[in-house]
Amino acid sequence: MLFFFCAGIRIYTAREFASAAPSERTTTAHVVSVEHHIFRYLRFNFYSCTYSFNVERFFYVGVSDCPQWIAHDAVSGKYSDSAWTPAGANATVYYDPADPSVNSLLGFSAASENAYRDAVPCIGIGALIIFFFVFERLLEANEKRGNGGVVVDAEGTVIYPEEIGLGSEFAGLPNREAGNSAPSPGLRELYLEVVNHIHPDRASNELDLALRERLMKEANAAFERGNAETLQKVLKEYRSRVPHP
């Protein structure tokens, strides 16, 4: 998920700064530009600086939060009102001598705290999305149980769960009384045919829904009793009431 990916990057960056903090060194960087962010990384109204510097004749470019004095100058209008502005200022850059590509215009401890702070809302939003996704799935599952436990796939084919309960062949149907045998293959096939036609999930309007719900209850009861004749009557009544092409 995107939000957790974002959080992972910021946590990795925070840990990288924290581990390099004890050995950080400084040099002078040339601030190329200052950018005003209304919203970025789930943060509001802050300034980032793009800068360049040299370490042992190697050239590095970085982007980080601006130090306070540059942000103050930007707020006071020293640069311009555009989002991306030429700066031309010099500032202290902190870098890891073992890997100067790890660098920031803030001390590594402060940069690490900022990165962790960026990760928190990403994790929170990601967790909320997962919560609502799971909650929605639970509501759907509960609704399906209320409809007799029958699931219909995207192509309209009824999907039946594995045997649930003691002797009940379909989820949502009451367990068979002790001593009753499992339904015969013929009865089961007839029941599948009936449900494929009359399941309430396929209703086109309120009247159709009411008819299907009534017939579905009758079909469930008939299947529970092993009454194929009633199942046939349910299917016949449905076909007589609903026009077919």
C-alpha cells in the first residue's frame, strides 16, 4: 500500500540519519533553490532547499528541510512568491563521511526526528484504510449470512461454501436434525438450480426482491426437509411470475 511504502521510506531515512549522527561532519553547501510546500509528506506549509556541495573533489546534490534562517527569509519575502525560487545562499550541510550521499541541511538528529514525524501520519492513514476495508468485508459477510449464506460471483454464478455445521450442506441453513441423512445428489442439484434462479441478490426492484426472499425461504425449508416436490413448485412459481426471454 502506498501509505505504508511512504512510511517505510521515511523510517529508513530516519534510521539512516540516526546511525550517522555520531560521526556527522559539516561543510558549506550552495543553496540552489528554496521551495514552498503547502502540502507534502502529509505536512503543511514548510520550505525545502535544494543544494550542492563538494567532499574530496566529489560533487553531491541534496534536498532537505531548510534551516530556520532560510525559511525565515523565505517567509519575509527575500526570495519570491513563486513555489520554486533561485536562492544563491550558502548554508552548512551535514554529511556522513562514510557516505556523503547521506546529507542534510539540518543536524542528523533533527533530520531523523523530522523523518520519523513524516512517517507517523502515513502509518495512521494506512491503518485506517485497512480498518475500513476489513470492516466493509465483515459487513458484506454478515449480509450474505443474512441472505442464506449464498454468494454470487461477478458472472452471476452462485458460489456455495464448503460444508458448514453438523450435517448442513450450505452456510446459513439450519443444521439437520439428528438422524437425518445428507441430501441426495439429485436434491442438491435441484436446490442449486432453484437458488441460481431465485436468489434475492438478483432482484431488479422491490417487488422482485420481496418475491425472491419469500421463495428463497420456502426453498431453504424444502431443502432442509428433503422435499423435492416443493422445490419444483418454488421454481415453477418463480418462472410463472418472472418473464423470461
